[in-house]
Amino acid sequence: MKKLLVFLLIATMLAAPALAAGYPEKGITLIVPWNAGGSSDLIGRLLAADMEQTLGVKISVVNTPGAAGTIGMNDAIMAPHDGYTLIANATPYGHGVMGLADWSPYDWDYLAAYYVPGIIAVNKDSEFKTFEQLYDALKNNPGKVKGGTAGAGSTGYVNMEVLKSVDPVMGNYKSISYTGGAAAVTATLAGEVDFTPQLSNEMIDLLRSGDLVALASLTAEDIQLDGVSYVIPSIKNFMPETEGVLPLGDAFGLMFPADAPQEAKDALEAAYLKATTTDAAKDFANAKGVILQALTLEESNALRDATASRVTWILFDGGGAEVSPEKFNIPRP
């Protein structure tokens, strides 16, 4: 009996460190489901750099572009739901209704770090010098004007679908898909497409240099971006009927499967919130023309739900989504 007690004591002592260590006990993978340089990539890497110091483990960033972000998201949802596989992306609301995935927005827990407004921009040499000129071309020459986005389900694509729900003329463009927002912006710069409705941080440097010109912001008010010499007018100035759907853009941050262990959720949320208080996080907002939100997990999930309810039904009712939000238990707003 004495030998048995000694054996059990030794076994307990050996097991104790593993039991006490807690999350995280190993490195974490952060999947960016887009190419490098876009909103998800920049924000994900910024947060990961500080979070790995807080958590004490390496966070390896892996870019897995394709299918408007769905490939990387699927990789994460199929991995163990243990908190060791994260996603850097925008609000997870549109993939299901666009027919790109079977999972629901509610299958993801969300940490919204930044809000990034949409901008309709053209090359400096574009024939379109004002938003009115672009609108007239869409109205008078359906299918002739090319617009570049990161593909179906991406924020830029959704921006146009929502605008189309207000005024069908905004759907008269020829949609050209790229592997990410940065690629769509580069295509606009190169003249491959006539305009892009992508996000401010993906084009801010080109707006500052004057190589791209912003015709309209998809915000409720005019905006002045740091380093841009002019005020960017709200699209509401030209299309007053858009007021009810503005702002158009998206919140960006981190997410992971909603059924991850609570211990992992708590640790990730705390490390993320700390990362959003750094000078680097604040400087990024100023440099990239975005808004630092730093929402908690509860606040972020509330934003996820509100966005899903508002946007997915607009997409479905307007014919831009092939699957009813009802399938995913998304209520009408």
C-alpha cells in the first residue's frame, strides 16, 4: 500500500505542471484568408505582434487566399476548436448567404479591432473626375464600366450590392474579382478596372500620393483622411437615398470558432484588448485612415449579429445572395 501511495504521489506531481499550465501551451496559427497587404492581413499582423508577447507563444501568420476568404475560413473551422487556430478577417456574415460556405455567422466568435470605411476611387488619369460622371456612365452604358473588388462576399463587393439595393444603376458595372483588396486597388491603379469600392486602408497611400482619387466615401458624412489634401464627399451628397444603408465598410479583427474553450476565449480577448491600447495600434489608425474600435467579445458579437441581420437580407432581397438568411436563423432587421 505504501508503494502504491508513493507511486500515485509521483504521478500526481508529474501531471501537475501540465494541468496548471493552462492556455496557451503551444504556438498559435493565425490564418489570413487573403493575400498580403489587404485590410485583414495588415490588421491581423499588427495584433498578432503584440499578442504573442502577452501570451508568451509564437503566433504564426499564414496567408491562405481564395474563394473570397472562404478557403482560409474553412481551414480554421475544420481544425480543432481549441483556440489554437485563429482567423484575421472582417465581420463573418456573408459567406453563407452568398453560397460560399455552410457555416453561420454565429459559428464564429469575433473581436472587432478597427472600423474601415469604404471609398469609391479611380485612377488619377480616369475619365471620371466626379462621382456624378461615374454614375452617368453606369446609367448610360450598362456593363461597360469595370469595377474591381476582392470578389463575391468581400466588403467591396457587398458595398456595391447594398448600393444596388437602393439604386439599381449601381449594379450596372462589370464586376472583376481579385484575390484581395490590395490586388483590386492595384488593378485600379494600373487601369485594369475603372474604379474600386474597396477600403480606405487598402488605398490610403495612393490617395495621399494622388495616384488614386476618391470620388465618394461610403460614410454618412464627408471625411477628411490624414495626409489627403481634400475632403472626400459622402455618397449621400449625390444619392440621398443611401442614407439608410450608410456607413458601408466593415469592422476588421480576429475570430475563432464559437465553441472554443472558455479559457482560450478569455486569454485571447485579454491579449487582443491589450494589443489595441499600444502606440502601434493607435498609429496604425492614423496612418491608414481607419477607426480604432477595440470592441470586447460581447460587443463584437453584437456587431456581428446586427450586421448579419441588416446586410444579408439586403443582399438576398436584392438578388445578390442566393441563399436565404433564414437558413442560418438570421432575423430580419
